[in-house]
Amino acid sequence: MDKLLVIKAGGKLLEDAPRWKSLLQELSELSHPFILVHGGGNRASQVTEALGGTPKMIDGRRITTDLDLEVAVMVYAGWMNKRLVAHLQACGRTAIGLSGADGNSILSEKRPVAEHDFGWVGDVKEVNASFFSQLLGSGFTPVCCAITHDGNGQLLNTNADTIAARVAMAMTADFEVSLTYLFEKPGVLADDKDDASVIPVLNRAMYAQGKGSGQFHSGMLPKLQTAFEALDGGVVEVRISHPDHWKQGGTVIKQ
Amino acid sequence: MDKLLVIKAGGKLLEDAPRWKSLLQELSELSHPFILVHGGGNRASQVTEALGGTPKMIDGRRITTDLDLEVAVMVYAGWMNKRLVAHLQACGRTAIGLSGADGNSILSEKRPVAEHDFGWVGDVKEVNASFFSQLLGSGFTPVCCAITHDGNGQLLNTNADTIAARVAMAMTADFEVSLTYLFEKPGVLADDKDDASVIPVLNRAMYAQGKGSGQFHSGMLPKLQTAFEALDGGVVEVRISHPDHWKQGGTVIKQ
């Protein structure tokens, strides 16, 4: 089977145009296809604030209000997505920017209201693998933002790590898929205050132990959880790394 | 040849969600394909103002500053485009939202600096007809916003009327193309203070006369100019009408 890389870029990387442009140039030189999944950096917070919005939280978790959704769609599906697409074109890749609504590429459902209503947040229900295969087969490079839809006209804010994992899993029927998460740190750290403590290979037993001991916490827990789900779903390799050494460095997640 | 409708929606229509939703429902019931081209309504001005921008004008014409471009991409390619796409999905059409960068669908060039520099404004250079044919042939409904790119990574703000006309002209090789411009008025008016004075059929001689006498002025002049260019380019019918009677009403432009 042909190789396919699903690569997720988020956070500070997207706030640093020279850095993401250099990443796109390197990605464009790959001999196999890739799918880029991205968030939006901190511009969304600035725009929301300028429009008079204030973050709404329940139990430390962010609620997606009407305004938050509008700004997320503006910044992720608009400004960030189109700049990435335009730059990939300049690098010689025919890119197509997608929200989950485009081509019905990613269908989600509004997170059910249990104890709390988290607002316009969507949990991924289905990835349209045949649509992605059709695009890849025609030589296009899909660029997916963290916005999905529910099939009834409602856009939904969705976790970009989850989108990347679900897209990667969906493509395993047609491709040998690798998944790479790029973030600020050089990899998964044994000691999160020490950037030199990168764990080169992390397996499920190490994850269970580190989760129990509190070594892994906060945002790293769902990221690792998603990484193992991707492996369970047939993805051949998951890497968590820094944009400066995304090809070889960082942490490889193994079963 | 199969029929294709290129329909441009702009202005106040896009500020009225129930109205554009009902238009999309009607469009979705067409037995032939269509391409939707849209602007963004007045949300862009509100967002620009909230972000501290002030309109910059030269000789009464708007300059597209860095912030203006960012907001145009956010509102047109983001919030407006993705809502239209999501709603078309709900109406049973598999829509794909596009800026000119996506699939290299519309290549433009920054308007050359002569007497003035109008900023990040693009003039259409080339429409990628084979890409649109490929999408239409696969059953997709393209939804184009008024943002293009220059092929070197630069996004550009582009007139939506021009995009609609150029897309319509480019598709005449494969389709029998009609072009419809929707706007606030019931059609081209003989007396722009009298909504009952719709001119049902307007030909080039009437246009030349009305232009000379000042009967047609302001924004109507470039719209009519573009309409005649579309006819010259092989489009079989151009209609300028109101969203409430877009199928039959308004003004039909003839050679």
C-alpha cells in the first residue's frame, strides 16, 4: 500500500509564519501524499476579545458560545486554512482546504448535554474516507481545520488532535498511514520541566504507569490516549514531535 | 450540453440567514448543477472596526489593508462560506467551499500600482475550468468566495461579480451556462428611485444610452459591463434579479 502521512500542526507553530512556511516547504518535498490538520493559534482569542466575548468556563473547561464558534470558523477555516493552502500552492502542492462540512468530509454530533452543556462542540462521528481517497487519488493535498458539521447545517468546534487521529484511522483501508503530532515541546518528556528528557519510544505500559504516577498530565493525557487509539485503529506509527525535527525526532508511540 | 447555473449572492441577502437558507433550498432542488459565488455582507466591516481598523480610501475607492484582507478571508472564506456549505449539505447537495487558492481554482494578480496602490486587491487572471468540471462531474457543488490567490502564497480580495462572470465564461466549454446576479433591487431599474421600473430585457444599445444619460450609474455600471463581457464570453443568459424571484424575475441582459 502507498504511504500516507497525517500531520497535525497547532499552537505556537501557527503563530510563527516563517516556521510554518518552512514546514510546508519540507512537507511538499515528500515523495508520498499527506493530509495536514491544523488548529488556529491564539488569533481566535484576540478576535473574540475584540468582539466583546469573554471566555466561558465550566469546571475549568471552555464552553463554545455562538461568538466563539463564529470566531473559530473565521480564524481556523478562514484565515489560517487559506494561508496554509495558498502557501502549499506556492510550494507546488495542489491543496484543498476543508472544514468537515466541505465534501461532507467529517461528520460530527454536538456533544450531548449531560451534567454540562459545552456549547457548539462536536464529537467526530464519521470520516468520509472515500472523499479523502478521491482527493488524494487526484493529486490534491487536503488541509483540514478543526471545524466539523452535524449534517443539519450546524458547524461545530472540534478537537484537532482527534480529527487527525480519526482521519488517519479512516485512511488505513487504502494507505499505510503514519500520524505525527507537532507541538512546542521536543517530544513527550519524562520530566516536563526538562526539555532534554524526551522519551524516544513510549509504549502502553509506560503510558499506564506515567498516567498513574502523575508523570503525564493535563493536555498530554488526551493526546496520548488519542495516539493509542490511532494505533489500535491500524495506523502504523504515531510520533509526537517538534516542527524543527518532525521527520525523525520526538517520541514514537508503540503498542 | 448540460445546463449549469452560476449564481452570485451578495450584500444584504447574506445578512439575512432565513432568506439565504430558503434560497439554498430552492437551488438544491434544481435538476442541473450550479456554482454559488458569494461576498460576505456587512460582518466584515463590524469585525474590522472591532479590531481597530478604519476604512482607508483613495479617491473614494477602498484600499485593502493587511487587516482588511485578514478580515475578508475570515468572514468570506470562513464564516460565510462554511455556513453556506454546511446548509447546502443539509439540503442534500455535497458542497465544497473554495477560495481561489483551493485547488488553484482562481488565480489572480495583485492590481498593479499605477497612480494608486489599492492594497491586497486581485484581478482575475485565470479560472481553473478543469478543476470545476472535475468537481461538477463528481457531483459536488462548488461554493466560491471572493478571495483569490496569486500562486505565490498571497491571498487577494477580489470582486465577487467579476469572479462569477469569469467562472461562468470559463465553464462554457463544457456547459450551457447561465449567470444570475442577485441583489437588493428587483432588477435593473429605469428609475432607481422606483422599484416598479424594472427593465425586463436590457440590450447593449440600451446600456450605452443609459450609461451616457446617467440613468445607470455607480455600482450598476461595472455590474452591467461584467454582464455583457459574460455574454461575449459565451454565457447564454445573464439575469440580474432579487433573491425572492431569482428564477424568472428581474432583468435579462441580451446582446
